[in-house]
Amino acid sequence: MALAATSAAPLYRQVKEHVLKHVASGEWPMSSRVPSENELVRELGVSRMTVNRALTDLAGEGVLVRIAGVGTFVAGRSAHTHPLQIRNIADEVRGRGHEYHARVIRSEVVTATVELARDFELPRRSKLFHTIIVHHENGAPVQLEDRFVNPSVAPDYLVTDFTRTTPHEYLIQVAPLQRAEHILRAVMPDEESRALLQMPANEPCLLLLRRTWTNEAVASAARLHYPGSRHEFEGRFAP
């Protein structure tokens, strides 16, 4: 189906209307992958530059989500997390009816820096467990979890298979939550974090800093990065 070059509407706008028609009809439902740029070029008989402009516009308008190296998808509702609740990321994803999986990037024993020793209220150069895990929703990365754990609180942390269970699930069993501290920031991710979350250049992250205590000891300290375009925090509070 070639687009009409004689139409008063610019070609990129006709491409946008073509995509919007398929989304509105339900033929391309929420979270479904839309045809690639090359597929649309062949189908519509326009240049790749025209298709790219149309898809970029629709992504900016919140109709589509573009993930480098993965594809372009019809946007659904942004994932929501309550800023003060501690929930299991796997339960959040599955609660939206989506598929969850995790990829472990790093699992190691480290020596605490001065800052980490202070955060854990431990002597300098104490040993800590450290993991970096990317959590995925329908194949797309939605959270980068960079976590340090107190070995005295969770001695089997590093031998746990975090592709089958999450750090949250493990820690809630061995180190029941006593209290927690949350700090929420908007930040620009470093290059490694941007690559792991498959984020475009210049997109900010939502960063949640979380410390948890059990039996008066700091159990864990986590840096949780969320892509700004794919996540929002939502909560209701009463005085």
C-alpha cells in the first residue's frame, strides 16, 4: 500500500496516520511490536527518513516506545511503583499480566568503600556482597538493580539463583524488614546503565535509593534505576 504523494498531507504525517489507524483499531494492541522501519518503507513506498520521523514523533507523543536494538512497540500505561512501598519487581510485572525475567550482570564480594561502610554502619574495609541485575518486562529492561548486602544478615545471598527468584524475595525471607529509607532522584545515567536499560541518549532515569534494616542492622542498600520514559512513581497519602 503506497502512500499518496499527491495528498496535501506531508508523507511523514501520512505514515503517522497509518500507524495511528492500526493502533486505534486494535490491530496493533498495547505493548505489541509494530513493523520495523524497513518493513514500513517497503509497505508504504516512502523513504526510511520519512518513516523514522513519523515513528520518532509518535514516540515523543507517547503513542509508541522505541527501544534500541529491540524494536518499536505500542505504548501501554507507564509502569507504576508506589514511592514508599517495597514490592517485588517480579510481582509488579506479572501483576500487569506481562512476562518477567532477570539477567544477572555481576555477583561478587567487595570491600566496602568509606561511603558504603558508613551506609552499612560497619567498620571500614568490611566485606559486602554485591549484585547488578537487570529486570525485564515483556523482554524490555525496566529496572537496573545495583545492590549491596550485609553478609552477616544474608550469608547465602551470592549462591542464590536470581534468575529464579529476586533479591527482594530472598531478603524478605532471611532478613524480615524492620524499617526502610527511600530517596528518589532524577539523574542522567552513566553509559553502562544506559546500555543495560537500552535507553536513548539524553533520556533521564528515575533513581530510587533504598536502605533496609533488620534486627537493628542495615541489611541492604540498593540503587534502583528506572527509564524515565517507561516508569513513574505514584502514591496516595493521608494526613
